[in-house]
Amino acid sequence: LAVAGGLSVGLGVGIKEVVSSIIGGLWLLIEGSVRPGEVLMHNGEVCEVRRLGPRATTLWRGSDNAELVVPNQNFFTPAATTYTRSDRMRRCRLRLTVATQWATEQIIELLQQVAAAQPAILAQPAPVARLKEVGSDAYQYGLSFSIDDPLKAGAVTSSLRLAICRRFQELGMPLPS
């Protein structure tokens, strides 16, 4: 009886996770909170939902072309960020530190012009640069811009950083950090 009792407790604890994932999968299917094709944030990385199964969901992570199999119960405990619930447009942000020798209005205009010239950045809503922090030897700026595909955020941000560096070099300005 003691062995049978121990086995039943162990089996109950072990099967709890499986049952929780299956119930989670049914709930996801009924509620529709996660759907194939949706782009969401998982463990700090942007992923696309490829397949929704009864026990687990398959996500594709573009940074390393990996498929992740995530138990469905993981979608119920933490808050989830989705980039495609209502549309695929994503607002991205970039922070830059620039030497104080340049006029803030000049830097803001320059950042907005460079962003607007990038083909992957949407014209509406327009890119917006703002002065974020003032220091004794450098100012920090924020640049917000929109893209049409959240899976391209890393590549578009990298291209924008390169374009900003090129423009600063053309003007003989020290590179932002």
C-alpha cells in the first residue's frame, strides 16, 4: 500500500504538467489568444507562432532560425506581448548618445530625416526623435519609428543605425553611441 501510494502521488505530480498543458491548449484554441502566424515576445525574443497543438505550441525564432516547442501552460502564467493581434505594424525605438557640441534641434531633424529615408520604415506614423536626457558632455536622444513586419525589427534597426553613422561621418560629426 505504501509503494502504491507513493507511486500514485509521484504519477499525479508528473502528470499534472501534461494535463495542465493539454487544458491550456484547449483554452488557447477556444479563446483564440494565440494563433498560428501571430508574432509575439517569448523569453525576450520575437517569435512567430507556427503551430498550435493540444499540448504544446511551436514557435519560430528568427534570430537563429530555431523552432521552439513551448508547453501551452506557459502562455497563462506570464504576461505575453503580441505584435500582431490587431495588425502587424510595430513601433520601434532607438536610443543614441551624441556630444553636446551640436544643436539639439539639428540632431533631432537629422535623426528624423535619416529614418524617413529608410525604405523599410513607414512614412505614417512618421519617425519621431526626442531629446531624452541632458548630460554635461552628451545628450541622449530617442528615435521612434514604425515598420510593417515585427520580425524585421532587428534588421531594420541595424540598417538605421548604420545609416545614422554614415550621415554623421558625412557631416564630420563624432559617431553617436
